[in-house]
Amino acid sequence: MEAYFLGRADYEPTWQLQERLRQRVLGGGPEVVLLVEHPPVLTLGRSALPTDITAAAATLAGSGVAVVRTSRGGKVTYHGPGQLVIYPIVRLRQGVVRHVEALAAAAVAVAAELGIAARFERERVGVFVGMRKLAAIGVHVQRRVAIHGLAINVTAEAGAAFRRGWFLPCGELGAQVTSLAEEVGQPVLPDAIGPALLAALCGELGEAVPRLQPATPSLLAASLFVE
């Protein structure tokens, strides 16, 4: 297994990279875990409706928020600064449900290391502290290889789009969000929790923890794929 920290990278090139990495895995190549922060973007999953976005297009554009319809399951969610996203491009060990549970368990473990009691809610497909959503999950599986993954709110900035009411988070009216930093009452940074999140996920998957290497989507694609 390989692991790369992409820093802050646009959503669509990162998605395209996942698709290429999935084809590499399907061809017998190594599994990969990507860790990344995205610039502000609303992503619409396969179940999302246009009415799930409540803000005007001009409002989103004026705030620098992109809108992308994507292949993952679920409805609308937000990615942006202050949120860490983990994308495991891996073969399913025990089915889709177990894969989603492994992602959730990794987030719960990271929260527990900070003294936060988080839990996975299967019906709402997310990780929660009380009624406040800490992490969202959405995946896409093709020939038993998954892409997409889990987004965990690390700083209060990650919840800004939720609190502005720009969309219905995962289709829930009046949904609440939180972050690791808000729950512990002190600063926490996405790149600081990356290694812990990677280690927790690898533990759930029964894999040794790979070295986390810095990269960008374009440089990684150039180094891994020969046209």
C-alpha cells in the first residue's frame, strides 16, 4: 500500500487521479490512500437533487465555491479548508458496508485520541458527536475496488458553508456540524491528524501503515502513469 498527502488540491483533478489509481489496482497494482484538503466545493452524490443546494449560483460563485456532481453515493456535502479528506483506493475486504464501517471507525479513533466521544450512525451514514456531524462518508465501488472516502472536519472553518445554509447537508434540514478543534477547545490542524487517521484506517483494513509521502495530483499522476 502507498500513501500520499496532496496538501490543498482541487476536487476534480483529485477525483480523476482516484479513477486512474483504481484502474491501476484493478490491473494488479498497489492500493493507495490519498489525504487532501480541498478548496471550497459542494459535491453532489448520486442521490443529490438540484434543490439540495439552497444558495444562488451567484452567491456560491462570489464566495469561491465550486459545484461538482460526482460519482460517490449520498447527497450534497461540502469540502473546504480546515477539513481533511481521506480517499482509500483499495480492494474491498468484506463488502461495502464493512468498508464504510472501517472509514467511520478510523474517524472515531482519531476523535478518541483527542478525548472526543464520537460514534458512527449507520442510518445517517456519518460520524457524530451528540447530534453534530463530525465526518461525512461516501464511496463508489467498481469491480470491488473503492474510491472516494471520508471527510472529517478539523477546524471551525470547515463548517462555514454548513452554517451559512447554502445547502442541505446530506439532505437533512436543520443539520448541525462540529469539528475536532471546536470539540477540544484548542487548535487542531488537518496535516497534524493525517498520520493518525491513516494509521487508524490501516488498522481497520488489517494493513501495515505505509510512509506518508507529499505529492500533488499532477506530479503523482506524472510519476505513476506513463502515457
